[in-house]
Amino acid sequence: MTTVETTSADSPETPRRTPEELARAEAHAAHNYHPLPVVLSHAEGAWTTDVDGRRLLDMLAGYSALNFGHGHPALLAAAHAQLDRVTLTSRAFVHDRFADFTARLAALCGKDLVLPMNTGAEAVESGLKVARKWGYDVKGVQADQAEIVVMSGNFHGRTTTVVGFSDDPDARNGFGPFTPGFVRVPYADLGALRAAITPRTVAVLLEPIQGEAGVLIPPPGYLPGVRDLCTEHGVLMIADEIQSGLGRTGRTFACDHEGVVPDIYLLGKALGGGVVPVSAVVADRDVLGVLHPGQHGSTFGGSPLACAVGLAVVELLETGEFQHRATQLGVVLHDRLAALSGHGVTGFRARGLWAGVDIDPALGTGRDLCEALLARGVLAKDTHGSTIRLAPPLVISTEDLHWGLDQLAAALT
Ligand SMILES: *Cc1c(COP(=O)(O)O)cnc(C)c1O
């Protein structure tokens, strides 16, 4: 499993398909991405195969959407079985996969109710709507006066409302005007948060670990401090666990590391098992109960196929096996990165099987390093200049993880 095969496709006689496929992929697609020069055709577990038959170790896992690896047998079985029964009903009718998914996901979160959606950005948008409605109906904020506090460096998706409160110029410039009602404060600064809360504040939205920003982990005490401020001021704490949740950090939720329970969980990515987009807003009845028929919806959200796969994901998480693996493999990841510090690595932040690694800019950009890793058979992604993000599937073997980190070490020298 740990060697990259050099197939005849690499010999000069056999033309490689990759350049042609890359050109074809560029020809008629919007250029909103700058993918690495690789064209994948198959994948299983932590390994992918490209169109030239080259095997590549996936150290990104779809930004955590593939926590359970590619083609996990239990998830494929659930999807295959459901494809032959019924895939979509719309929420105009109830289907027989809905109850189990919502009940078991609510239980996994320790909450009463689930609002199923599809993508992460939709879960965020839905959570914001719920918070505003709660603010008017329950907290008694004057109509259209609700404020929501967000964090600097946030990443919550790509819809117009969400990019409107981003501070990343690439994400927001050229897409205004934006939705009002958001106040941004520095991340991990309790004083700034306290100062920003007013009687009109209905929610604080944050990532318990900021993934896109480079796996930024707030100092111990910050999340409990946010929880206390929210409780004290009658403000909802919304944790965007779309990337940090569902096993990645070694616990079911990143908030669990600090014993913090938010009022609203936003989930996505791994909830669909890498098979279908499944996201959700999860909260207690006194919060999610503010939505009434006609006030929110989604054609595909909570479809039979989504619920079948989502339930299989919840069942995997109920075993605790993946959280345990993330913890154990995370020790390997942490130790190996610590050994690379000063050898091309200028700093890193890691929790569970998830790390942001700052590369010595003298060695090139994060992109350069990812291209070097690709040449060595490893898929990873840069974020913000000279930082790369490592998030291998939680099913990766210890040997393969070591092999992938060997390639990182070699690429740094
Ligand atoms: C990926 C991500 C989103 C957006 O999810 P999409 O499915 O791409 O819309 C939102 N929040 C966080 C923290 C994410 O990592």
C-alpha cells in the first residue's frame, strides 16, 4: 500500500493522459479554482488513482468531507441500497428514512431537533435565519434590528450573505452589496467579543478551530469564555463544525475538547460521507422550534438518499472508532511535524488528524510544496500563501501516514 507504482504510463513511449485531460477540464469550466495538475479517476480508502494509473495518497480528504475515506463499504452499501428504493420525495411528503436520521443525529449532538440541508453554506445560512427568528420571536429584538457577531479570518462558505462578513478580499471584493446585521471581531479575543455584544445581538457565529485560516486553534479557555458570554447576555452560540466536527479532531466535535456545548451546531462535509452533500442545523426545541411551515425549506434537503447515507455516517460515529483513530494518528502527525520544525517547517498547529503547517517561505510557496508533494505521490492543499493543510482520511493506516509524512520531509529538503 505504501509505494507509488511507476507504471509504463510514465515511460516516454506511452503518452500520458493527464495533460490532455487537464486541458479538457479547463476548456468549458468557470475558472474559480486553480486545481493541482492531477486528474483523478478512482479512489479507495486513503488512496486515489489518476488517469495515468498513478496512485496518490489523499492527505486532504475533501477538506474533511472524506473523513471516512473514499468508498467506505458501510456508506456505499447504504447508498446502493437506497438507490434501488427511493431517492427523492421532496419534503412535501414524509419518507421512511427521515425519522431515523434526524433522531440519531440529534442524539449524537445531544440536541432535540435537526434541520437537514445540503451544503455547508446552506447550513450556515439556515443557522443565521434561525438565530434572527429566535432573536425576534424569543429574545424580543425589534424587527430587522438583529445583529450577529462573527470572527476575523472566518470561513463559512461562498453565498452572498456569508462572503459579506468575510474579511478575505478574494472572497468578498466585487460581490457587494452585502447583507447588513453582522459585526466582526478578532478571533480568540474575549474582550473584543464582550465589547461587541449589545441588546440587539442574537448570536455569535464561530469556527471552534478555523480551518481555512490555517487550522487556527484558539487558546484554552476561549470557547468556554464565549459560551459564558453568550449565556450571560442571552445570545445564541453557533458553532460551525462543518470542517472541525464529526471525528476530525479526535472528538465528535471540536467544542468537546473544552467541554463546551453550543446552542446551534452547523454540520456538513463528512455528514454526507463523501457520497452526497448532506448538511444540518442541530439545536434544541426552544431554538429550532421558531421555524414554522413555509418559513424555510430545501428541495433536496433530507432526501431519502441523503438520510440513508447520513444515518450510516452517524452510525460510524456512534462507535467512537473514528474519533479514537483521529486521536491516535494525531499523535503520529504531531510528533512528525514537531520533528520537522526548523527543517523547513516554521510552525504548525495540530489537533487530532488535522494540521496547518507553515512552510519556510525561502523554500517556496505552499502551492510549490503541494506540487512537489504531488510529484512524490501525495495530495495536499495550500491555504494562505505558505501554509498547507493536512487532513488525511481517518481510515488511513499508520504506515501510510508515516509514508505521506516521509514525502513531506523529503519535499522540504
Ligand atoms: C467548507 C466549509 C463551509 C462551506 O461548506 P460548503 O459545503 O462548501 O458550502 C462552511 N464552513 C466551514 C467551516 C467550512 O469548512
